Amino acid sequence: MSVTINVEMINSELSNRQLKVPDGTTYENVLDILGMNQETVLILKEKQAVPVDGIAVPGNLTIMCIASQG
């Protein structure tokens, strides 16, 4: 089975996208798929921060870049 995640990117050069990932995928894995460093972003689910080792669930996810890209 897979999980569908709608990813909204804030303060990033990357565009919003929809990802399908296998069940059991962590948010850290999602960041790896997107090529993002976990130390430079904040991951939000329903306006609440989630841990990078948390298991990704279907729905909307916001990734906010909090460090400069340059």
C-alpha cells in the first residue's frame, strides 16, 4: 500500500507537489526524496510541527525552509 501526501513548500525554490510513498515512510524519507536537509526545514502537519522520524500519514504537509539557501 502507499500513502499520498500533498506537499506545500514555503520559502523554497521547489514547487508544491504530490508524493506517493510506501506505508511506513518517515518524514525524514520524504525530505530525502525531495533532496532537502532536515536541519534547514520545519515540517508541519495541520499547523503542528512533526518529528522527522515520525511516520508519514496521508493528507497535507507543509515544509517551511528556515535557513538561507545561499
